Amino acid sequence: MSKSYNKGKVKAVDDLSLSVRPGEIFGFLGPNGAGKTTTIKMMVGLLKADSGTISINGYSIEREPIAVKQSISYVPDNPEVYEKLTGIEYLNFLGDVYGVPAAARRERIARFLDLFGLTGAVNNLIQSYSHGMRQKIVLIGALLHEPQVFILDEPMVGLDPKSSHSLKEYMKEHCAGGRTVFFSTHILEVAEKLCHRIGIIHQGRLIACGTMEELREQSRDKSLENIFLELTE
Ligand SMILES: Nc1ncnc2c1ncn2[C@@H]1O[C@H](COP(=O)(O)OP(=O)(O)OP(=O)(O)O)[C@@H](O)[C@H]1O
Ligand SMILES: [Mg+2]
């Protein structure tokens, strides 16, 4: 797919072709302005591609947007939250939107609040939450319907080490059941340790894609940092 801004002046994504398999944690890397967020917004139906097609879980984002949205969850890089709702009101609202049955909802809300250490704050207004707490309530809301494909744009930014660890553990658990995680990040150590496959985008083009081993073969280097720096030079 391709996408330009400003009537074609800025080519943000340039003939990008990519597939991610079930059961995979896929890390999407690239320098600032490389086109990661633009790609993700096209995947989740927030931006329309100029050309190309995207299908998720077998559904076309263009022809079957609702089916795609029912099978994914998307956590943006800068999530907006409803400040005048309490945490639990927000979670129940999302549970309603995604049609999560009451019993499953209760169980998941309790489990995820515990996982992210937010149980004590859930009855307070979101406007009183810290940056990291807001991020965590958005993450929990995104997980309530147990999406087939979990799409996150720089999810570790602003999370403390324990929450970041919990999120990584959850990603592994999510994929072990045959579901998929696609996330962008600048934290190369996380990508190296966590991802089954990694794609590197630079100036809108996919310049490398594969397992760590395949990336190492491609550039005869050991660390992802050096591979990244060499390829995006
Ligand atoms: N709304 C917009 N209008 C015009 N140009 C835009 C717009 N959004 C993004 N761009 C441009 O498109 C390119 C890709 O931006 P994008 O946000 O996708 O990058 P990114 O890889 O997510 O970067 P970062 O790591 O900084 O989040 C950049 O050159 C950016 O300036
Ligand atoms: Mg971005």
C-alpha cells in the first residue's frame, strides 16, 4: 500500500507490502517520520490508503470495516480518554461497544486491573489519572474483547518497568493462543527479545523484514541496534 500527505508532496508510505502470521509478535521499527503510525492508521481504518489493499483476519478494511474492527484492538500512540468517566465506567462502556458478555467482562476487568496494578483507582475519574494510568486503562479497555489481532503504536512509552513487563508477558500469552500482536517501537531491546519477526521501515519503504536471525544474515552483524543503524543510515 501507499499513502501521501499534502496532495502527494509527502510520501509517507511507499509501496509497502507485508504479511503477519497468526501466533506472531511482529515488531515494526523505523526512525521518526518513517511511516509507522501512517501504516498503522491505514490498517485500523483511520486513514484511507491511496493504493493497495489491507486485510486483517481475512477481512478487507475497505469492504468489511466493521468485521475488521470487531477482530482487532488498537492502542494509539497518544490515546484520548473520556476524562469525565471513572475507570470502571470507561471499561464498561468499551465492554458494551464490543458486546462483551457480563460474566466474561467481570472476570477480564478484574484480571487486567490486577495485572496492571490499577484496581485501587478504578472508581476515580480518569481526569485524576497520571499519564501512565491513562495508558493502562486504555490498554485494559482494548483487551476486554480478547481481540484476534492486537495493534499497538509505541505502547511502552510512559509505562513503568513493572507495567511494561506485564504488557510484554501479556503479549506472549496472547500469541501463544494463536492470536497476533503488531506493534511499533523505538526500544530495540524489546523488539529483539520479544518479537518473532521484525520489519524496519525507512522513508516509507520496508527495508528489512524477518526473524532476528534473518536480519543478522542480511547485514552480517550481531545486535539489532547496529543492524538498524546500518540500514537506516
Ligand atoms: N497529517 C499529516 N499531514 C502531513 N504529513 C504528515 C501527516 N502525518 C504524518 N505526516 C508525515 O508522514 C511521514 C510519516 O509520519 P508517521 O507519523 O507515519 O511516522 P512514524 O514512523 O510514526 O514516526 P514517529 O517514530 O516519530 O512516530 C512523516 O514525514 C510525517 O511528517
Ligand atoms: Mg508514530
